Amino acid sequence: MPFSARYELTLLCLTMPLLLFAQVDTQCKRPHQRTTGHVNLPCCLETQNGTIKESVNACYIQNENTFSNCKIHAYIFTKAHKAWCVDPTSSWLPGRLQRLQRRGIFCCTL
């Protein structure tokens, strides 16, 4: 007996969320060490090239198409109630990302 179109659609609607959930980056689900406070992530309209001297608790990647009203690529570092928008071409960024990864902090794409 062939499946009805309605049954196929229902089955598709039930399985799609499971498939999408299975593709989530597991590193982004890791708890960040020493997380303090909650930061509302900004929509970066501009970035900075200067080195951030403070330690950070989390890292996020904003792509050009992440938000409809801000069309730039940026790394967002957060600590407590602060956030910094960093230019992805900054010369110091690769070294900082490696040090964060050694601490168990991985940049998650927004």
C-alpha cells in the first residue's frame, strides 16, 4: 500500500529537525570555561584591528549574511558584559584563536 502524500509530508516534518540537529558543530555545544555574566551579542557594523588585552570567555563568528542589517565579516569576543568586534584579517587573530582553543574556547558561527 503506497504512502499518502499527507503521511509523507508528516514524516518529513518530523525527521527534518532531527537531521538538522545532527549537523550542529559539537565544539559549539561545549560549555565555555570561566563564563561570567551574559552578553547580548552585538551586530557588528564595524571592526577593530587593535589587540584585545583582556581575557575573553567566548568567541563567535559573524558572517556577511548573519544579520540582515549588518553585512560585514567579524569575530566577536565576549567577556562578562563586554563584546569586541574584531577584523578577521587582523594579524594577531590566528594566534589568539589558538590560545583560546587550548583553553577550550572555540568560535561558533552565528
